[in-house]
Amino acid sequence: MNDCFGHAVGDQVLIKAAELIRSVIRESDSAFRIGGDEFAVIMPDGDEVCAQAAKERIARAAADWSQANPGLPVSLAIGWQVAKDMIAVDALFKDADEAMYQDKQRIKKDSRGLGIIKD
């Protein structure tokens, strides 16, 4: 994003991403930027169904925004993980990051099939 459109536009996209995420998560959830273009959502009392529903709401909001702003193509990969027991936070983030990477690979594969490559 920064290479194609400049840092000012990249910053605005990050702000918009944060707004989109906050607009579709539960009031009890917390969203924050981890770094770069990665965000995390902490969902107290969340489970797999809740996490998948949040993923779908976030993806839909991003797709709607991208469709309304065709001059600024944005792709989105989402990974999630549910802590079932007391698990180290770094292990939880590692698992979620791996799930996000797999989603990113799926998106690239699907995009190539459409003749579109997004990075």
C-alpha cells in the first residue's frame, strides 16, 4: 500500500481498517493494532462460533468498503484462535497468525484464478 499510494494513504487505510473492525465487533470485545498491517481482536467469553461470525462481519465490512472505493484495492486475510484452557498468549497469537497466513494463501490462490493478484 505505502509503495503504491504513499504513506499518508497507507495511514488512512489503517485508520479505516480499525474503524471497520470496531464497527462490527461486540461492545465487550477489544480491537488493537499489533503492528504493520496486523490487528487483533480480544473476545472475552468468545468461542469458535463467535470468532467465525466476527471474521465474517469484518470481511463483509471490508469488502463493502473496497467495493465503494475501487481506486484503493484492499485485500484482507483473517486468522483466529480460541483459548480453550490457560494458554500462553504468544502461543495463541502464533496459532492465530498461522491461520491468517493460510487465509492469505487461499486469497492469493483464489485471486489468481480470477486473474487478479493482490498483495
